Amino acid sequence: MFLLLPFDSLIVNLLGISLTVLFTLLLVFIIVPAIFGVSFGIRKLYMKTLLKIFAWATLRMERGAKEKNHQLYKPYTNGIIAKDPTSLEEEIKEIRRSGSSKALDNTPELALSDIFYFCRKGMETIMDDEVTKRFSAEELESWNLLSRTNYNFQYISLRLTVLWGLGVLIRYCFLLPLRIALAFTGISLLVVGTTVVGYLPNGRFKEFMSKHVHLMCYRICVRALTAIITYHDRENRPRNGGICVANHTSPIDVIILASDGYYAMVGQVHGGLMGVIQRAMVKACPHVWFERSEVKDRHLVAKRLTEHVQDKSKLPILIFPEGTCINNTSVMMFKKGSFEIGATVYPVAIKYDPQFGDAFWNSSKYGMVTYLLRMMTSWAIVCSVWYLPPMTREGDEDAVQFANRVKSAIARQGGLVDLLWDGGLKREKVKDTFKEEQQKLYSKMIVGNHEDRSRS
Amino acid sequence: MGSRSSHAAVIPDVDSIRRETGFSQASLIRLHHRFRALDRNKKGYLSRIDLQQIGALAVNPLGDRIIESFLPNGSQQVDFPGFVRVLAHFRPVEDEDTDLDPKKPEPLNSRRNKLHYAFQLYDLDRDGKISRHEMLQVLRLMVGVQVTEEQLENIADRTVQEADEDGDGAVSFLEFTKSLEKMDVEQKMSIRILK
């Protein structure tokens, strides 16, 4: 310990200098571009380098697998079982035809074999159904050097392990502190900035300042996550008096969209840090925050949203109609509430590239803080955002049909599977009305035959 | 994020399950993966609620009966071997199954066992016969409220009469098998697991 004494002041000096250099670099390369909305292209370069490394890693693993003569890829995402897309009527008719020795017009109303159709369909859903797999993260086809995505990748040589170790070092010791520092800066600037802007008198200057404070802070947060976003069709960006709807994968969606446009947020009032942010933001421009008790009252919610969109000076609302986070391989049922309001809808499709870091928030598995830490220790968040042309409800459509139309457009653009199921199935059971549909179809078959028989 | 890899080593008694059900190791790994995905609270077994939460199963008119078929003899939970044992009935019949060793027990996916599985969906009290009452109950499940009681009784009567050969007013397993002898059970009651 005594030996350290002469080096003490040297170390302190070095530390001081390196910290200053670090902060200057931070300022110049990250914060200043964020303020002005320009980019040096550092993140894109980073992404390209990572892709090259992943390609190399995959080659090594393929080679390792070939040596041992095993299969490397296990693509579960296409479903475990082979399914035939035939309807209830077709299949039951076919089953009866194959089983019955009598002529078709003498078939009994109920064949003992009808049960086989429901039986097999039921068993198929137990083996593999469309919904359950949407609530767990998408499985990658090749490894991206994160231990969290290492499912079946066993052929990891020494070189790969070293590379992985290096990756851990870089991510946890360099990137993570950097990102936390940026996030901290971003959030505090947001709170302070919006509070300050709140004191300005209402007018064009206040709006201008508010817009730029919001944008600047969201851009810093984007850099805090190393999010590399590609925006498409920016001419379709939402305008005042409209509603922006997007598919929901994680809370980060908000940051991604808000860093490219100026929106009014909608949500529940939270406590803690979120609450502080919410209260500060609403001072600068009118966001729509609901108390917990108000959220249950659908009419109240609809009324406030309608009032907001009718005022053309107010910003477009940002809403996620799925109501819950889905794993970005599909789009689930849109709740019709936002489509009943009658404003122009601006659909937005967001598709993440899971190779650099999976952005899906599995809220039953991870809390918010764990989730954010996982985000900040991934390589990067890479996504594409498509702004789709605005849509309005047509005369003969009801809200549900309109919602489905918008949903299909988003699914098509993002390359996601369009599902009719409700995201709420994550937690609740399905409604009985769907069962009645199947029962109706089957009844028509057997009762219809019965009537034919009594006529003949 | 995702689930830990399902290696064969993680599945308990994998060899005896493989012998009993005839599933390949790869298929068992996939089914184990699926079992773990359904077992939301990581209990190690599936309860009725876990199966009821599958949306597409809940809308199947026979959903509850199928769930019952997994829960053996009044127990409220099913473990992985039990789960796979039921699914084994739906394994497609392959060539190696047809040359049967008379000493070995009949494979779970034989025609007879497939028919027996379907028979059990009708035979609610497991007495080996489908009575007219049981037929009516299953029919009622399949049509819901769309058909009147009278029409349903007529249909049930007709169906039991057609299959009933010894005139005891119920359909035994033998009669059931006979009336379906022409049906391609092997194909209709098979689900192919993708490689």
C-alpha cells in the first residue's frame, strides 16, 4: 500500500484527464448531434462491423457442426406440425365420404366419424397454436454472441468463446455505463427542459421550444439505447388532429416514434419517476394522461380523445391499439376504441431486427428495470419504421372492420402475421362467442341434412 | 427471453418415453419445449387451466373433453410423460410400426388405439359402451344451442341404431370399430411433426 503513495496523484490526474476527455467526446459526438438532429454515422458503422462479426461466428459454428455431422439450425418459428388449411365443412364431408359405404345422399346426419375432425383440430392446437408462441421472444436462427439467445448452439469453439468474452466486456464495461450516462442526461434534460418551457407564455415561441426540447431529449434517449432506426415514407408522417396507431412490441416504441415526430402521448398516470416525467411533459404541451379510475370509463376516455383530435392546434395522438406487448412476429387484434373517434388514422409499422438485441418486453418475465438493463446490454436495437398513408373510416364500415383494415395494412408492410386473436389472451381466457361460430357451422351440416331427409 | 434449450438430457426418463410412444428424440425435444411453454408458472406439470388458456382449444366444441382425456383418472394435473402418451395416439403410422412383434405391446398410434381414443371421447363414464345418453351429450357439445332437443334426440337415436348390432341400445367398442372399418383412421387421426 505504501508503494502506491507516489503514484496516487498521478492516478488521480490520469483519471481526471480521461474523464474530461470522455465527457467532451460524449458531448461532441452524441449530444450535440442529438440536439440538431444530425448523425455522424457512427452507429451505422458499428452495425456493419457487428454484422461482419456475426457472419464470421456463424461460419465457425457451421464448420463445427459439420465436423460433428449434426444439424445446426432448429427453426421452430414456422410451427411444429404440418397443418392442412381446409374448412370444417370440407373436412367433415371428406371424413364421411371415406368412411361411408353408402351413397352420398343417404349419409346419416351424424356420422360417428365427425368427432375425428374436432378431435384432431383440438390436438393440433395443443401441440402448436398461433397465440402462445407470440408471447415469448422470437428465436434466432443463428447466434448473435449474446448468452441470452444461446438456445441450442453448442458448437462454440475457443475462438468464439474468446470473442463472446470480449463482447461481454465491451457491452458491460464500456457500453452500459455510457448508455446509462446518456439515458440519465436525456431524462433529466427532458424534465428540466419541459418544466422551463412551461413557464413561457403561450404562443408560437413556446410551441417551437417545446417541440425541440422533446425531440432533443428523445434523440438522446435513442442514442442511449444505440437504436439504429430507418424511417421509410416520411412524407406520410402524422399531422395535427390525427391519430397515429402502431404495433406494440415494447415501451421503446414510444421513444422511437417520438424522436422523429412531435406527438401527444396517451396513457395512465404512474407514480415514481414516470410520474415525474409525465407531469413535467404536460407543462410544455398538452398530453392526455388518465387517472387510474378514469381508464375504466370508456366513454370518458373516448370523450377526451375526441376533444383532443377536434382541436386542430393540438398534436397527433400516439396510440397502441393492441393493448399489450407482442413479440414482433405478428399483429394481434386492435381494440376498437381509437377507431370509433372518427379522426384520420395514420398507421405506422415498426419491425425490429432481433439479431442485434431483442426489444420484446415479456412483462410476465421481466420488470421494467430488468428490461431496460437488458436493452442497454444488447448490441443495439435495430428497427425499421414505415409510415403508411392515412386512412379514414369508410361509410359502410364499423369500427371493428376499420380496425381490422388498418391492422392488415400494418401487418403487410411490416412482414408480420395478421392474427384475429386478442392480445389479452396473454392473461385471460377466450370468449365463448368464438366457440359458437364453430358450433353453428357444424349444426348447419347435420340439421341441414336432416331437413333434406324429411323432405325426400 | 426465449426458453433455455431443451436438450434430451433435460427430459426425465427420455428413453423409456421414447420406447413407449415411438416419438423420435427430436420430436420429444420439441414437445418438451411446447410443454414448458404451456406450463406458464413452471410447475413441472400442466393443470386444466394451462390447457384451457390455449385460445384455439377453448373455441373447439370438444375442447373440454379433450382436456379431460389428458387428466388420467380424476387427477388434476398431467406431467410430461402423460402429456406425450396422449399425443402419441396421433403419431402418423410409419412403416416400421407395421411389422409388429407379437410380444411387444401394441404401439400407441395403432389403428385400434386411435379408435379407442376417439371412443373414449364419447364414452363419458368409461364403461366401455356409448349409451344413447352419452351420444346426446357429446352431440350437444358439438352443436351448442343451435339445435332443438327434439331434433338432437332424433339424430342421436338414428346414429346409435345404425351402429348398434346386438340391439342393446348402446354402441360398444367393437360395434364402433366395425362401423368405421372403411374410414382411413390412420390418416385422419394423425398429426405430422415437422423435422
